[in-house]
Amino acid sequence: MAEQQTYLMAIDMLCCHLGLSKEEAKEQLGIDAQTTVESQIADTQEALMDLYR
């Protein structure tokens, strides 16, 4: 999860400016998609935050 948090801004920029999906952005950055519980929690929290934007 720490790795994902480190690259969160870069992932967001790739998604917003290049129209990539989150998985595509991670692939471009060379980050493996994690399927751990912590990763799923972080994804859920991020989705909930998007509801308020």
C-alpha cells in the first residue's frame, strides 16, 4: 500500500490527462496491481472521496 500511496499523484495525472484507467496508469509506471485487503480498502476510500468532488 505504501507503494501505491507514493505513486498516487502520478496515477491520478495519467488517468486525468491521458485518459488511462487506473490499471493502465499503474502498468505505465511499472507498479503491480495489488489485490490485498489494504489495496481494496484504499480503492474503496478513493471511490467514496470521488463522490464528494
